[in-house]
Amino acid sequence: MEIFLFIFVTIGSIFCGSATHTSGLLTFPGTQVAEYYIRSLQEKNIKDRFARTNPLATKFQIWSKEALVLFPCFEPGAPITSARTLLRNGGSKLLWRALPYWDNPQDRLCDGVRNATDISITSNNLAWILDSGDFSSAQNHCPAKVVVVELGKNRLHRLIDFGHFTPSRLDHLAVGQSNAGHTFLYVSDSANNAIIVWDVMKARGWKVILPDVVQLETSPDDVLYLALLRNPDGSNLLLLSYLSSPFVFTVRTEFLRTGSSTGRVIVKGVKPFRTLFLGTDGGRNIFFRYDGRPEVYLWDSSKQFREENFERVYGGTEGRLATCVAPDFASKKMLVLESDYLAFFQTGKRNVEHRISTLLYEPEW
């Protein structure tokens, strides 16, 4: 069963010529779920359960011929917060499916994705979704967790419960491997100036407190950006920076796996302006933009974070700002997601317009 959903996405000349996808259909896995949400459109006392105009996409990844897109719950009424859609069908409508598949109304389940805020894909075709949890009421609280999805079958692979790390405010997720091939998760906890490190094989984790200088000149509700940078020699770094902080830092992931950051966090430079980090190319290059500005820049993290080391790779689209950059390995392109999300928060506009475009950058894959 399908229902019309107002998710406006314009696809540039990357998948199917210059086709424009102006909206989409949300497909439900069964009549029980569909009737639950459709009924909420008709009954005033539960109308916040499903609002077709509220979806606002902030993050995405490309897997095969699909886009995996996150819609954090900034407003009530979203039936899905993580979804997938085929982008190379050449049609005028996007068909959205829940990621992962669910067969019960998600409002009643804590093992579903409640509020997706970040996503990473690993080479074994697993999607790792950071779910910050649900704090809408004391009676219906779901803890923060990472939901792991087997993409080939669109089925839940495992849940990693972060409830015992509360109180926390989890913002960003990175997934990396040790030299021994073990998978580790790194999650930024902006409320505690910390990184949560999780050993997937041993099913245990710990919190690494960062030096005070990392949160210098920040506000209580600031966002701690985190990104995994992979060097050609096989070593991995984490980029760390609060939105309001004047500094950009890095730390080797092997140090975080020992449980300490003391003396290990390095200053890579001073920001010219407040900076939003958007994503990496899967290697050591990271993309960013300045707060309120549409242009997207590239920085090679092997160099100092200075303006002479920045390369402009996208001029932006009028009225929209970038929220995420992600690689499309099949087409050997870097893609950027933009939207007029400021109008969503500042003027209450709904039916947010999104655009996915190609950056002027050729990855060295």
C-alpha cells in the first residue's frame, strides 16, 4: 500500500539526465501499518502521528543505485526517519521505503529507528544508523542506539544499545576498523565533551573524555562534529570540532581505542568562520561550508587547516544550504544534499525543497 508523501527532491545530471523528482510515494510494508498512519490523517486527536509535509532530510549515503536518506524528527508526525529510494529509475516519482523494513506501527516499538541523525555504510553492505532516541514523553522513552541494517535484505542485523551512556547528546557517527580487522564505532557526545567508542566484536564500549580546549568558546547546546579520515598508510584519524569552537582537532583512532585522549588530540588549525563539516570522500579529504554560506570547500587533512589549503568545489544553489556530502563509488562522483532548511526553522515553512547535485571534484579511488 502506498500514500503520497511531500518529500521534494531535485536530482541534477547525476542519475537520469536532468530529471526532477518533485515528490514521492511512501510504500508501507502491510495494511496494518498503512491503516495506522492513514487513520491519523483523518482523526484530529492523533493527527501528529503522521504529517506528510514535515520530512526534512539532513543526511544521506549512496548504496548501489539507491539513496539512503535520514529525516530527523524535528517535528512530530514523520512515519519514517530513515528511508531508501531508487534514484536511477528515470521516473517522475520517488518511491520511499522504510530503512529497515518494519511490520508494526513504529510509534509502539523501541527496536525501530525513532530519530535517525547519522548514517555510515561499510563494505560488507551494512548500514549503521545513529538513533538519538525518543524523548517525547516520560511514558514513551526509547534510548539512544545504533541500528545496523543488512541492506541486501533491508532487514535489521543488530541493535547496539547506548542507553547506559546517558545522559548524553549524540550527534555524529563514524565506523572504522582496527589493523586486526575489528569494527569500531565512534560517536560524538556533545553534552559531555566526549567520544563513545564501541568494540562491535566484543560488544562493549567506553566513553573517552576530550581535553577542555576542545569545547573552548562553545555553548551548552553546541554540536560536536566528528568524521573519520583514512590515510594512505592505513592509519585512521578522527576530525573533531564543535560548531562554535575556533579550532579544528584530530586524534588517531588507535589512541581512542586505549580509552584515553590525554596528550593525543592535535590542533590542525583555526577556523576563519563558524564551520559546518559535511562529509568525507572515504579517504583523508573532508568537505565543509561556512555557517550561512552556500559554497562547499574541500580540505586535505594531511595539511594544516588554513584558507590557502582549501579548494572550492561547489558554488551552491540560491536559497539552499548544504547539509551533507557523500560519495557515489559506482559513478565515481561526490554528491551534495542541499535544502532550504532555514525556512523550516525560521518561518515554519513545510514542504522543504531538497536537491542532490554533483561536486566539481574527482575522487582518487
